[in-house]
Amino acid sequence: MIRLGPLRPFSIASTLLVAVAVPPSEAHAPQADTLEAPQADTLAPPGYRLEDLRVTITRSSRDWARVPYALSLVPGERIQRGERGLSLDQALRGVPGVTVQNRQNFSLGDRVMIRGAGARAQFGVRGIMIIADGIPLTLPDGQATLTNLDLLAVGRAEVIRGPASSLYGNAAGGVISFQTEDFPPTPLAMRPQAAVGTYGYAMARVKLSGTAGSTGYLADFEGTHWTGFREYGEAEFYRLYVTTRFSLSQRFELRATGSFFSMPFAENPSSLNEEDARDRPRFVRPFIIAQGAGKEIQQGQFGVALEGELSEGRTLQVSGWGLVRDVWNPIPSRIITLGRFSGGLRATYEEGERIGRTPITWVVGTDISYMGDDREEFENLGVGEEGGRARAGAVLVDQREEVMVIGPFVELAYAPSRRVRLTAGGRFDLYDFRATDRLLDDGDDSGTRTFTHFSPMLGIDLAAAPSINLYANVATAFQTPTTSELSNRPTGEGGFNPLLGPETTLSFSIGAKGQIVRSRVTYDFAVYVADVDDAILPFQGPGEQVFFRNAGKVARRGIELQGVWTALPGLDARLAYTYQDFILEEFETIEGDFSGNREPGVPVHQLDLELSYSREGWLADGRLRWVDAFAVNDANTAFNWSYAVVDLRLSARVRPGGWELRPYVGVDNLFSTRYNASVVPNAFGGRYFEPTADAGVYVGVSTSLPPLIHTSASASSDS
């Protein structure tokens, strides 16, 4: 049962005074079948064209303004230009409700949170569905790794802030969808790029792209080295990303993507206690170095997607994907090796019709996916006196882990009037987890876990006025434990933890989004309350392994606000504010009763301010992020201290002859603020903190060479 609870005077005042959203809002744009379309000049904010106002993250093409979700858009220019492309922190900064804790640790990756979903992640991303060009990066068990995501080839990101399990099933406490940049019209364009910076940062890449007839393509190869701020944090990786699009007919197109990622070894400096994090943040415990902690990864992913119109108003989308991954991962006390294959099929059919003069659209589809892991765990004997790789000792775990998922869904949109639209949807998911124990000396720990869940959603949106769209929804999220969470048993046994179950979320959200044309202001505002039953929360043992358990109930209440003011042509001021009041309502463990405490690892207040100027090829922006202090353990006896960080970016675009040069420079943490961008909730020994670097500078340049093959319509890409 959802309870509003006391939002406190601050929250009530905020509800009345603030407003949020991501792209300079097209929010009042109504859908053509329900309202008269407004003029383009009242809709198109800086960086957006009228045709950009439709979104596909809802598994069908929808008008952004008429979607009853808190939904944000981020243009590729904000993701790519003047950025290093190393972290989602840079790509999604300023999206309210989204928190990206950039560890600057490539063996673990970013911790990404949307309204609290994903806060438990030990590594990678949990609780959030990640999609790239229609192909899921989130695996069947709910975990995602972003190693194959090429941020410097992204043309747009779409974000659903809040539960969307009715569309995506497991791990859909939020959804992030990335789309590759447009292909240039010339048959062959080349763009080399290079950058260097402090802390051993060096990157080189080359991008080839173009369009020939009905075929467009992009190939991007990158090599990056990072020494790191910490004494033991070096990493080097290589990435190849290829995508191509074929027009099969006037109605259908086929898109194929492939990527390969190789990281020979990334050192893991682990976390520190508060004293060390404040006074010697570069320090790494000798035990961590002696154990050779880190990760080696090889991963390849491929996918094909077919999309088109069967006839007027009838659309079909079908996609298939596969992934292979090999991991060698020494951690304190253990060495984990993993060989993975995963794949799946997705199909969506959409049809629109009218009953009398009333438009009705319905979408039906299904997801089928499989994942198989060969997992071995060994005793970690350390690196030895002469260094090198960690040495493997006795076998501790040897098992085969499999997950099979089937998830049919349906969604119906009904417009009883030109201004009102109702949306209802539901999805049924079946998850079958199987563990086959191959280490039988200590008994057979084989077993199965089966989870089923129905996830409904109901929403309404109202075009209240040309400057405002209102919406409300009741939505659900369903998250199973991942295979690694199930297999990490505090007892050290093999098989799956029989005491760890899935969590479910029921959320109510209301919001407003719109554009005040005369004042050149766009906004998006949302308030939500959510009850999470059996929330999956982490804790750490003496050997620094992270284990998981269920809390009885967590109450989450929040406010999200973003406003964009175009003060002058090219001069934008942006504000994004997030308030998250997350309480452990029912949570009792053998360590104590933590009911009534705040959920650890989640900032209560977060504010992002940005001032940017873009004119005639120049871009300059300054960003301020303030994060308030927040609890890092269930007992609420330790806190990550508050911090404010300033980042600067400056880039230019000049065209000498037929060339195009884009030099850029960036400064992160301008004033060398001592802070921890990431924490390890409930870490053993009080080692909660992952310190972030002092001031760092990077410079780079990308070059668009003259078209290597000329046509009468050739032009260089401007993405």
C-alpha cells in the first residue's frame, strides 16, 4: 500500500515552488491525433528539431509530451562535445532523479541510480534497464555492464525516471535508451580524435561513417589508458563499435550492431575508511595490492533489429541479440572466473485505429532471453614475491548458472477527448534460475529458483494549456536478485541463496512539463511516492565479499525538478534538483533493528546548475554539482560528507578549407574539492569511501577530414 507519509514542510514548499525536465522542453506539443499541432517555433528549443520530439523508449513511437511517465531527453551534443566519454556521470548530469556515482574505477564501473533503483550495485548496473539501438545491455537476471557502450557515438539518450516493468520486466526501476548518432550523407567520412590529460589519461580513436544509397554505417575504434588518481587504479581498454542500417523497402529497415571490448587488466584500489579518505585519499591498503585485486574482461555483443510498417497504422519491430563475456576477477580472498553466453529475442506489434472519432492505440509483444554462466571461484594466494597475476589455490565453487526469461506484455492508449489520454499496460514475467553444482566433494548444492510476477501500469496525461501538460501514473517494478547476488552466499556454499528473494515496487507519480514561450523557459516537475517490499540491500563480510538480503519495506518519496532558461540566443541556464527521502520502514537483522533509518548510499539532496554559451562553433559551459551528506550504513552512524564540485568545458569548431577541427579542453573538480563521488554501503571495517580525484585537466582535438568519396550531396557529420 502506498502511503504519502509526511513529506515535511520543505518538501511541501518544494512541491509548490519548483519545476523540472530534461530537454529544453517540447512538453506542450500535443500528438497529432488528439490536438492541433502548435507552431514549430514555439516547440523547437536549442539543439532540438520538431521531428526530435517523438520518443521510442516506450517501445513505440510516441509524442514526448503525451507520455504519462517522467521522461527525459539528452541530445548527443551534450553527451559528446568536450567530454571524455568515460562515464555516464558526464552524459546524464543534470537529469533529475538520476544519480551516477563515478568511481573512476574501471574494474567496477559506474553505480547508476534512478529513484533509488540501482543503489545496491556492487559492480555494473542493477535495477535499471539499459538499451542501445534497441538491443538490451541489461541481461536476463537484471544486471548490466556498460563496457560495450560507446558514449562518443551516441546521438540521443532517453530516460524513464521511475518504474516501467509493464514494458520491460526485470530491472525496470528506470530505463535508459541510447541511440547512435545520425549517419552523414557522404559515402565515407573519417574523424580521428585524440586527447590527453592528468592522471595518465590518454585516448585515441577513429570514426568512419557515411551513407551509400539506402545503407548507412558507422565504425568507431577506441583505445584508452588511465593511470588513475589512486596509487593502484591503472586501466587500459580497447573498444570497437559498428552499426549499419539497410533500407529493405519503403516500409522496412534492418539495423545491425556489433561491438567488442577488451580490458587486459584494470586494478581495483578498493575503498577506504573516513580518516584515510580525508587525509590520504590516494592511499591503497597493501593487502589489496598483495591480493592483485582487479578485473580482466573480454566481451562481444551483436544484434539485429527489423522495423517497419505492415500497413498504414500497423508497425512491427523484431530484434535478436547475443553476448559472450569472459572475466578473470581476483578479489580479496578469492579469484572468480566467469564464462558467459546470453541471447534473446524481442518482438513488438503496434496498431492504431479509431472507434468513431476516438483514437485507440495498442501495443503487444514479448521478450524471450537466456543466460548461461560457467562460474569458478578459487582461493586467492596473492601475487607472490615477484608480483604478477594473483595465483589461484583450491577450488571453492564450480557451477553452471542459467536463467531463462519469458515476458509477454500489452499496452493500450485511449483518447476520450482531444486533451485527455489514458494509458494502461501489463506484463507477466517468468524467471527460471538454475544452478548445477560441479564441485561435489562437499555435497551437491544444485538447485532452482523460479519467480513469476505480473506488473501493471495505469497513466493519464492532460494537455491543460499550450504551456503545460499534466500527467499521473501508478506503476510497478519487479527485480529479481542477479545470479552473482544469489551465488554470493555468506555461508560460502555453492548453489543459490535460498533466503534471498525478489523485490517489488509500487509507485505513484504526478508531474507537469511545459514551455513558457514568452519567458523562454522550459520545465519538468515530478513528485512520487513508492513502497518497496523485500528491498534487496547489500552488506559486506570480513573477506570484503558483498552479500545481499531483503529488507521488509522501504518507503521512498521524492521530488524532481528541472528548468531551462534561454536568457539570450545561445545562452542557456539550467537547474536540476533532486530530493529523495528514502526510509527503511521495516528492517530488522541480527545486527539490530534499523527500522526508521534512512536507506544508505542514496543522497537526499542533489543540485546541478549549469551555464552554457554556444555560438558560431564555440561552446563554453560551467557546471556546479552539490550533493548533501548522506548515510552509508543501515545504522546511520556513518555519513558521506557533503560536497560541491565545479567543472568547466570549452570547445570550438573551425573549418580551414575542407577540414573541420574541434579542439576542446576540460577541467574537472576545478577547486580540488576533497570528496567521495561513490561509496560502498555497509562496508566491513568502516571502509565506505571511494575518493575522487583532485583537479584534473584534459585537452583533445577531433578532426573531420574532407569527404574521402564525393557525391553531389556530400556533407560532414555535425553530431
